[in-house]
Amino acid sequence: GTLVVLNSGSKLVFPAEFTNKTRDVYLIGEGYFEVSKNPNKPFIVKTEKINVRVLGTKFNISAYADESITSAVLVEGSVSVIQNGKLIGNTAKKLSPQQGYFYCSSASLAEIKQVDVMDYISWKDGLFRFKDQPLRDVVLRVSKYYNKNILIEGDKLASTLISGKLVLTDNIDVLMNYLTKTLEVRHELQKDGSYIIKE
């Protein structure tokens, strides 16, 4: 069995049937996966930049077309990650639990580092957790979750580092009110349905 939780606006493409020796799916956006063990049919999640091969595990993949970082974060079990389209020295990297694989397409560089997995998977339980992150990164995650455009006025405000957690209610207005009140700034709803955060 496989449990998949997709972030808003994300897409998982399944073949009509799994005919090969592997179970291949294609992810656009962000998804959390719990895959039961089946050594005879490994599960492979393909994205534009990286492929993640799974035997039985819990992990999160973030692969948005408009972001330079594609990541795979392992909660438990084991996965191996390989870059797409790399011809030389392209060996699969095995992750241990509590590790993340981060591929930066603008620099064509990948790194593996220890992470707090809750910062990457709490969205599936209706919560964003973040520590010392620029406001622009937090707002980007919120805009992806709600599928809404949110702008920040001024680079100083966008670069402000914030820590905390946001409860992802059904109503984005409640969240925007809480976020801007906490930061002691304000937000405006534009005619096109987008938001702007300003000092």
C-alpha cells in the first residue's frame, strides 16, 4: 500500500498500469509519501530534476518548476536519489532517516544534510514550522499551499528572518491576519485576488 498526501496545486501522474519491474510515478510540486515494502517492485518517484527510488519508507519531495531547489527528505526507511540528465559521475546517493537531499538547479549542485524532518512534513498535518527563515521563503510556502499569489513590498521586509509555526486553516485570510499581526506589518487584498504584505 502507498499513502500520498499532495500539497495544493501539486500533481502526481500514474501510468495506466504498472507493467515494468518498478512502480514509476511522476511528481510536479510537493508530496509526502508512505510506501510499504515490496522488494520485487521498487517504487520510483520521478521529478524534472531528481528521481527517488524507494523500497519501503516515509519521505517528502518538493519539486516545484518555479523553484531552483528540488529536495527529498527522509523520515524513516531508506531511499536513494539520482540526478536526472547528469551523464558523468551520476551515482545514486543513499539517504539515512533525518537527512535531506537538496539539488540546486541554478548551480547544478547537490548536497545532503541533516535536517529536522518536521520542518518539511508538518504541512501534511495542517502546520508550517520554520526556524530563522526569510519571510519570502515562508510566504512562498504559504502561497503554494493555498494556490494564491502573495507579494512582499521591499527587500528588507522580504529578507526578515522569522521563526515559529503557522496553522494552515481553511481560510487564508485568518492566516494572513495572524502572520502580519505577529510581524507588526499589514497586508492588502488586491483586485486580482492576490495579497501584498507591506510595512
